[in-house]
Amino acid sequence: MWFSFWRSRDRYSLDELRFLIDQLIKVQIVNEVNKDFVIEALRSISELITYGDQHDTAYFEFFMEKQVMGEFVRILRISRTLIVSLQLLQTMSIMIQNLKSDHSIYYMFSNEHVNYLITYPFDFRNEELLSYYISFLRAISGKLNKDTISLLVKTQNDEVVSFPLYAEAIRFAFHEESMIRTAVRALTLNVYHVGDDAVNRFVSKAPHADYFLNLVKFFRDQCIHLNLVVSNASKNLSMESTSSILSAVDEIEDNLYYFSDVVSAGIPDVGRLIMDNVLRLLIFPLVLPSLRTEVVKEPSLGAVTSLYLLCCILRIVKIKDLANTVAAALLCCPETFTGNSEAKLNGNMLVNGSLDTASQNTDENSCSSESDGGSLHVTILTSNSSRKHPPGGVLGHDCGDTQSAPREALLSFVAHGDDVQVSGSLNVLATLLQTKELDESMVDALGILPQRKQHKKKLLEALVGEDSGEEQLFSSGSSEVKDGISSELDIYLEKLKDYVGVSCASPEVGVSPRVHRFQVLDALVSLFCRSDISAETLWDGGWLLRQLLPHSEAEFNSHHLRLLKDSFHNCTNRVLEETRGAWSDLLVTVICDEWRKCKRAVEAASPRKDPKCMLLPPYKSAFDEHVSCESSIAAGERMCETVKVFALLHHLHMFSLGRVLPDQPPVLSATDIPEKSRAKNAGVNLTGLKPNAEITLVDALPCRIAFERGKERHFQFLALSTGSSGWLVLAEELPMKPHRGVVRVLAPLAGCNPRIDDKHSRWLHLRIRPSSFPFTDTANHTTRGKVKSKALVDGRWTLAFRDEESCKNALCMILEEIKLQNNEVERILQPLLELERSLDCSRVSQFVEDNSS
């Protein structure tokens, strides 16, 4: 029978469809003998129906007339081979995906044939079959609308009691294969976005509401896995560990974006289920308790992982109640969420203790003062202080025994944590600041409401005649918590009570927002006084400060100004040292470049770095394991880091004094080459020196050098400098032109570290560093660890001169030119490095006096 299938016919004709269906109807059993015919028939029917849907309705009318859907079901029942089931699922998927006619889709979904296929007991131990089945379900979901979905559900009293497509799909929602999980999520989103009220009630009630509970549990397990990966990566810095972190992060963010898509479907009960489960299963028991400066018992999440999760949840899951509940929880003590128990050291926490317990012994670098004419104590801390606050200090609130609220822990991390903790805490504060779902009153309660919004709020209060609104608008003094803030906070504290079952009262709650703003400002100023934090992280702190104080220095007191000025002065001295360093010739270029970058970063609309950067292993130079501290490579990296910090502190220093920040650093231009210089005598112009250039060999010293073993070459040696540039020159004398030569080899003058050999007084040793920076930009955190850089080392020259006197003359020549070069670099940077001297001292004194009063 099936051999007649192969006779020649028009492949895309109605006769062909009739023949295939007639032959399929005659099949009574499917086995190894006829399976190939059945498979080919199923495949061809799907092609013909798809073709007919676009060209001739008679094809599908014949398909309905012969009730082929029923034949498909019959074939599945009588089939004894797996491959036929695979082909049937593929046939159905192809047909459903490609049918454009609404009439055709309605027929396909009617008569319960599709539901029968959905609920058929396939053997899902076969992975290929499961993959085809999930594709079949997803194809169906792609055709759902308010009309077609009613064909796939069973109702009773206008309530959905059965929805096989959804119920069978979510069975595989947590399958180990990510492609299957993705397909199931796409299917569920198609269901949620139909907008059918009865279906929405069905999916949000038991037992199907458990899907959202299990979804958050699955997400929680992924968070714990991420924490384990991050912890292992900190012990094993490698490209593989970085890749593992990025892979785990992708899973985390995919889950959160799925949560967001589900919430955007607009099903109120589903959004509430997701929010409740995220708070009860993740935020309260795991995330917030880990944000502590005290020891905790067996933490499931480290502080850095929790900081990252807070950022991502607030950025991606746009639920107003979720954002405000988390903000309110940041003001409550950890014991609100977890009971007191025997403490165990949390390796991810600060071992120095909290701001309350680690900062009571001040040293000469710590400063305390009263501000605003009241009893408000402001303590600014440097990284070397013992970090103890006086009783009642701004950052010191006794919460229970020794526990502090998560918000206080964030500020503690900023002021005293390591680089990763600082970066993570700044990211959380920046995320809270930019979360549109967060009420302004809650942002103000956290102490991070931008100054422009504070003024706008007070202006509105004054215009509508609220009590003391006008007084606040024109007064910088502190005030009590406003009714709006307390009422909003009370609302969410009551919601917290519903979640945790106990009152969430905290000393943080009753404090004036102005006090909290001072706490944030104190922590940021303390951060800028530290020398153990990377420049990239300090830039993030600078961005946050400019967001809080965009164009006013009124919030700074005298101690803020003094500490910022001292920190800037110390950094200026370090930059001044770099004018005599190994990369002095590139110092001006680097300063101008980093100045522009810093200005863009600090004034940007949003932070530069993705929160995932805090999880990646700390940046470590590719050269650290291969070079010593005397290497020019290491010196260059230190110089870049110093310049980045200098650029930020310069910006903050000018900002604190109320000055306008220029787009370009105030540096002098290069001067003409002096008439009596060696460069002028050699014929070098301002454009510089290039290989194969012809020069005059004035003061040149003959020497020998071997660039290859056993191959000595004779050169004329010169050290030359023009402006901030300088070169070590090896030239070959031109036989036909006396005292003229051609430059064959050039090397940077800066960083050459000339030294006469201890045993051979005619030998001069020179270090040859790269002519440009060989290292990558450390700001590119997302690609760290993906590309393994080839380690570079400094070159070495050993020049042999005719006699000891010539060797000494060469050394003196090099030192003289280095001094000229360094002096020129210092002259160019003089306006930048002497900023403080150029300020109006009386104006500064008056400013400090006004802020101290």
C-alpha cells in the first residue's frame, strides 16, 4: 500500500492531500514496517496545509471534512515507535505556527484534540521527545488570545477549572535544561498577557499559585549558588572563575527579568504573590541579615552577593510596594527579621565592627564638631583612625544590643569597608536613588534625597501653606520628621509587621532626614580621605555626591572642607612626585585624558558600572606576578591610579568651594626649545624625533651595544629632551657628512634609571620602558578575566664606552636632560598643582566660617 506513495504526483495539489489522508486513514497499526510512510505522510500533510492556508482554502476545508485531527490522535494511539510521536508533535507545531487564518486556528483548538495531545502520557525520559513536546506547547501559546484561549480551558460557573496547556507546561518550569525552562516561561507569559480574567484567577489560586512560590524558591537557590561561586572565585582568581560568575549572574538576571515580565502582565494577585515570596523567602531571611557589620551565624549569603541582589531586584522588578518595603526594612534592626543566636564570624563581613562599635577612639585624623547650633555631632573618619563615634553621634545608633540597621551597615561599608564592599554599597545607594518606584519621602528618610528635590519639596509645602514649609525653604537648620515622611514610613513599617510578625520600630526611624543626610555625607567624605580604595570606586562615590549636592556647597561644614582639602593636598604631592617619575613624559597627557573621563563619570545621569562588577574578582594587573616593584610597568599603573584619584579630588575640591569646573585642566602650553639646549644643537624641532631622522651629533659619545649575542654594534649616544618629551638616541655617523648621523634606535628618556656598573666602570646600564602605556583600561570590568594579557617586562641596555670618563659624561648628560624634562612637566602643571594658592583666601575663610556657625 505505502509503496504507491512514491508514484509521481504534483506535490502541492489538493489531489496529493487527498491521497495522503486516504492512505493515512487506512493505517491500522504503526510499526517498524510502515513507520517511514506514516512519518512522511505526517510531514507532507503539514506542508500542504500550510501551503493551502496561504493559497487555497479548499485544502483546509478538506482537512476538516476528513477530521484529520482525529486521525492524528488515532495514529498516536496505535503507534508503537517513538519516532512517529516525534513527527506528530513536529507536524502539529509546524501547522499551528504557520496557520494565519483565525478560522483554521479555531478548528485546530476545538474538539479537544489538542488538549488530548497535551495530556497524552508521553515518555519524557527521552530528551528529544520532551524538546518536541515543549515546542508544541509553545507553538499553541503563540496563538492565544481572548477568543482562542476559551477553546483550551474547561469552565464551571464562569470559573476555569482546567487548563491543560498551562498545567502541563509548568511541570517542566524547573527542568535542568535551560532551553526547556526558557520555553515554559515564554508560554506562561503568553498566557498571562492574554488578559482573560477567569484564566488570571485560575493561575493565581491554589494549587497553581504554588508555581510562583516554587519560582521564587528556585531563584533563591540560584542566589545561594551565586554566592558559592563568588566565594570560590575569591580563592581562585582565574578566567574560569570569572566566567562562572558571569554565567551565574546571567541566570539571576534572566529570572528577575522574567519576574518583571510577569508583573507587567498586570495581574494584581500574581504581582503580589511574587513580591510576597521574594520578601519572605529571600530579602528578609537572607539578604538583609547579611548586611551587617557584626558577626552572624552561618550566613547563606555574603554581604557582597546581597548588595548585588538588592541592586538587581530594585532595578529590574518594578513593584512600588516591593521597593518601599525594602527601603523601610533598611532602617530596621536585623533582629527584626532573624532571632538572636550564637554568633559565628561571617567571612564576608567587616571584622572591624560597625560604625557604633568600631569608631569610639578618635585620633589626630578624626574630627568632631557640633553643627546647626544643636546637639548634632558629626564625626568624620579617615581610614587610619580607630573609628569610634561619640555617644549620640550621627552614625551611632544603639539598635538592640550591638546590631545596626542595614542602612547603617551600608554607610559603614562605604566609610571603612574594602574596595568590593564600598563599590557594592555605593551601587545600592545609587540604585535606591534612581528607583522611580520609591516614594520621595522614603528616599528622604534614607538620607539620599537629592538637594534639588529637597528644595522643590519645601517650595511646594510653602506654596500650599503646610506648617513650617516656608521656614524650611529659607533655613538650613535641622527640623523634625515631617508628617508626609512619617506617614509613608509608618505605612510600610506596618506592612513589615505583617511579614515578620513583630514590630519594626528602630531608632533609625525617628531620626530627622537631615541627620541621615549628614550620615551619608560623612561616609562619603570619609571615603574620599582613604588611600586604600581604587580610583574607579572613588569615582562612583563622586557621582553619588554630585547627585546629592548637584550645585551647592551649603551642606559641607568646616571639617568636611578641611578633610577634603587635606586629602587633595596629599594627592597633589603624589602627582608632583610623578613629575619626576618613570612616566613623566606622559603625565600631562594622562591628566588631561583622565580629567575628561572623571568629569563625564561624575556628571553622568547614571553610574558607569553595571552592578555585576562588584562580584567579579578584584582587578589585578596582569604584570603583578611577573614584575618587581621597580618595574616601570608597575610604576605606570600606580601613576594612572594616582592621576584618577587626583582628578576626582580636584573636582570635589573645586565643587566644595563653589567654583565652576572647567572642561579642560588648567595647564600651560609648551614653550619653544631653548637656544642652548642639546635638542636645539642636534636639530630637533617641536614635532619630536623619529627613527631614521638626520641629526647633528653635538656632544655625542661613541659606544658599543649588543642587541644579539655575539653581535656588537657601534653607535653615537645622545640624551635629548624637548618640552615634556625626551629620548635616548643611538645614531650611526654618516661617513660623507662629518658630525652628522642617522637615528637608528630611540627609547624614552623618562624612567631609564641610569647606573654605572659596579665592576666595570665603562659600562652604563639603562632601563628601557615602553614608549606608551601597555596596560588595558581597568574600568572595563565586564571583560576582566576573558582575555589573558601577555606580560611585558622592561628592556635593558648596557652601553660600553671607550673609557671611564666617557661613561661618566654619558651619565651626566642623561641626568641633565631628565632634570630639564621634569622641570618642564612641572612648569606645565603648575596652575593645576597650585590651585590652593590661586584661591581667594579671604573668601575661603569666610565660607568655612559660615558653614561652621
